Amino acid sequence: FFNGQEHFEEMLPVFLNAGISTVTLDCPTDQQSACRDPYRSSQQHADDVRALIKVLRQRGFSEFHLMGHSYGGVSSHWLALRLGEELKSVIHSATQSGSPPLFNADLAKSMKDFPHDSVKTETLYLHHQNDQCGLTPYSYAKATARSNQLVTVIGGDRSGPSCGAGSFHSYLGRRPQVADALVRWVKDGEVVHVVKGPLD
């Protein structure tokens, strides 16, 4: 969606200053009309990402952390399961765990029976405590995250659409602090349990 990566782009300077390179994955050109759960949960999706990892290894990169935000959380869950030790860790950010009631009711459908206990990759859940998007409830992250694997974001700006970039859902008003928490996870495996603003 337009400006769908806005929240991540604002975090990039923090990652770059920490020496972390980033690659943003879009839907493959042969999946543009059907980049939904059947593809995201498929072995083909994992093989596509594995091929990219192979290219990046050839260019000198050796450690990979994968992050999925909102509907991208469907991908990050299935890739954590299928890529296993090829990933150093996986980050599920504001994961979409619910499906729309009418139109697009198939979105996130594969999350209902996701085999969480089969995932061996180090996992971090990141979610705003008051995420107002009905498809991405904080309760899912809180119930699913294993011990010591949940980062809860508090406060910020909720002025935009509840499921959009300008809202709690995408950490508006807390993005530098969220990025810093992610750097600590990637660099040192440290879990920052609560992310607040500088004056909180």
C-alpha cells in the first residue's frame, strides 16, 4: 500500500548507524495478483527468500534477521518455520492474526493453525499495547510470545488510520525508540521489554 513502508524507512538511519544493512522484500512479480496466504505459507515463498539469502551470502553477508510487519507477519511466521537455521532470528511486528469479516476474508487465514511449537528460530514479537487495528490485536502477541520474547510499545501518535502507517499500529511517535530496541536484539540478543518515549 502507498507509504506502507513509511514506518520502516524512518528507522533506517538507526539501523545504518549501528552497522546493520537492510533489504526490503516485495511480492514477487509472478505473484502480484495472488500474494496472499497460499503463497506466503508455501514452500515456494521460502525457496524464493532462500535464493535471495544465497545471493547475499555471495556478496559477503553472513547473518540474517527477518522481520514481517502487519500482513507481512504471516510471511515472517511461515519463513521462520521453513527457513530454520538459515535465519539468525525472526521478528514478528504487529502481526495480522485476524481476518476481515467480509471482503478479503482469506487474509491471515493460515495463522489459525500455525504450528508455533515447531519453530526453532530465535523469535521476537513486537507490538503496540494499544494497537487499534482490529486485525492485529496485541493480545495475539502477548499470548503467543515465548518467555522473554515480547517487546511492548507504549504511547506515541494514533492520529492516522488505525491500520495505517500514521498510527499506533506502525509505531508513529515511537519509531526511533523501536528501532533502538531492534538494534539491541539484532546486535546483542537483548530484549527491551517496554518501549516508551523519551519523556516517559
